[in-house]
Amino acid sequence: MDRLIEILEEIEDGVDYKNCKTLIDDHYLDSLSIISLVAELEDEFDITIPTVEIIPENFNSVESMWKLITRLQEEG
């Protein structure tokens, strides 16, 4: 999960990613940030994030992103 936080900080620095649960809702991450994030996550974690998974619920917190990543890795 530390690598996930590093990726997020590279995209948008100055956010308390460990504690924030409203990254999308409070506009810490915008659509361009999400596009960059999806590409980085796919490369870093060797996953493919389907378009239907790119929803606020999956990107509002580090925990929800980590759950998405681990689920997609398990599904292979």
C-alpha cells in the first residue's frame, strides 16, 4: 500500500492520503488525475482496470483503491 501512496503523491502532492476518505468527492483527484492514476496502477501492479471499475467508490480512499487492486490481481 505504501507504493500506492507514493504514486498518489507523485500525481497530486499535499493530500493526506492515509486519512482522506473523500478524494473524489472533495475534488482532490480530478478526471485527469484519475486517468494518470489508472495508467500508473495498471503498470505498477500488473492489472487492467476495466472502465466500469472507474467509479468514485473505487477511488475515494487509499483503502478502496487497494481493495480494487488486490481484487483485480486475484481475478488475474
